[in-house]
Amino acid sequence: MSRQRGVALITVLLVVAVVTIVTAGIIARQQLAIRSASNQLHVRQAWQYAQGGETLAKAILFRDLREGDRQAPVDHLGEAWARPFAPFKLDEGGELRVRIEDPSGRFNLNSLVRQGQPNELALQQFRRLLLRLQIEEPYAERLKDWMDADQDPTGSYGAEDNQYLLAQPPYRTPNRALGDISELRLLFNMREEHYRRLAPFVSALPPDAVLNVNTASPMVLSSLADGLSPALAAELVSVRGLLGFRDLQAFLSQPVLAGLGVQGEGLGINTQYFQVVSEVSVGDRRQVLVSQLQRGRDGRVRVLSRDLGQSGLPPAPVQESSE
């Protein structure tokens, strides 16, 4: 009888142990499911808030064009879209930060090739920009070869498929315009430090997009001529102030540019393209949405692309301008 009681006790203990383990597993899975559902909720909330930042930017750009002169628009750093926005507090304790940038104030990499033909003026400008940034590698020739339709290397510094097919893994030149500046990383012998140094001053817009001299930094403006140093370009930025030049002739007639041979080709005082950075923090979730927008003369603002692959963007380069 005593032996049977001992066996029964052991059986009860085993059952209790099994039930305890099963219950602990169920509780752990339930906690994991709750955590997963919470994360998914934050992801969806962050995405919706990021889209809200994009919608806000579209409304600001539409109002900016409506309140200005549609026949002769002028875009400058004194407008509402270019001013810093205070963070928007969210109900969940997070915040939304929105920044609107003008990529037309940077050198357009796609201008190197227009309608299938090399643009010598843009090539010279890009070479100057590289030298201003103390980059001596011949990236201008290699980028031109990356985008043009032929397989003939530009001089002794260019690179076509015959170079890229030797890489591990091998790849080819796309023979088309860049979709994003990050494609620069694929150029033959592109160094990461050079890419990071160059990235704040370049964009990947349609080849016919002009450089907005009202939003360009001194570094970008200095690439317009050999004798135009960043220091002299900073004087141009000081003269234009926050309100910019009212027309292109006002820019070209500046004494600083006298005798430098700066041409009006490829230059402008307005922009069609804008980049919107919407950064959202909800719970422990952080989401960055980078939207490329195009604003037409009809006032419509269209979304050209969205990028959710950013881990976070640094502030835009400071524009040394005064009113």
C-alpha cells in the first residue's frame, strides 16, 4: 500500500511538472504574440505618420506655388518649405520630424549624359566639384561611361563592362541614368570615404533638371568655373541672401563672376523637384521615409519615388546665407 502511494505521488509530481512546463510555454508564446502584435501596430502607425509628413510637404509646396508667380516662379531658402519645422508630437509619446530639401541645389549627376550624348559642360563642372572636395580619382569619366550607351571607355581613365566583369561578383554597366546617388558606390574603384564626401552635394534628377542657384551651396556654385573658389562662391551666397536672385541675369551679372565665363546653360532660379524626409518615432520603432516629389506648373505635386531603406539621415548641409 505504501509503495502504491509512492508511485501515485511521483505520478502526480510528474503531471504537475508537465503542466507547469506547458503553461510556461503557453505564457511565453502569448507574451511573444503580444509583443509581435505591438511591433506590427507601431510599424503600421509609423508608416501612416510618415505618409502624413509627405502629405504635409505636398500641401506646403502646393501653397507655395499658389501664393507665388506661376509664370515666373522663384524658389529660395526664405520660403516656407525651406524653413525648419518643429517636431510634431504624437499621441503615443513619439514625434514626427519633416524636412523638405531642394535636390536641384546640388549637382545633377544625370546631366553628364543628355539624350544619349555626353554633356561636356556638365563633365567639366563635375570634375571641378571633385577637385574642390579633394577627390582626385577620375569618377567623372567613369560615371559618364556608366550611363552612356556605348562600350568605349572615356580616355585612359574610363571603365566599361570589360572592367566590371572582372569584379567578384561580376556585373555590367547599366547604360542608363542613375535612379539614386547610391549607385555611385558601384563605380569602378569608388571608395566609401569619397562617396560620403560627395553625397551631400549631388543628386540624381532627370538629365534636363537645372541647378537652382538660389539654393545651391558655395561648394556646388564654385564648380561653375575654374576661377570660382568656394570662398568667392560664399560671397555669392551672401549677396543672394535668403530671398535669392529674382532672375538668372541678376546672378550672372554679379561682379564675382566677371570674366569667369559662367554660362546660363543648365542654371535656373526655381525647381520642380523636392526631397521630403519624414522621420517618425513611435514606441521603440523608428521609421524614415524619403520621398521624391515633382511639382508641376499646374500646381500638382506628384510622388516620384519612396525610399524606406534609410536608417536615418543627417541634417542637410548648412547654407551660409544671410538676409
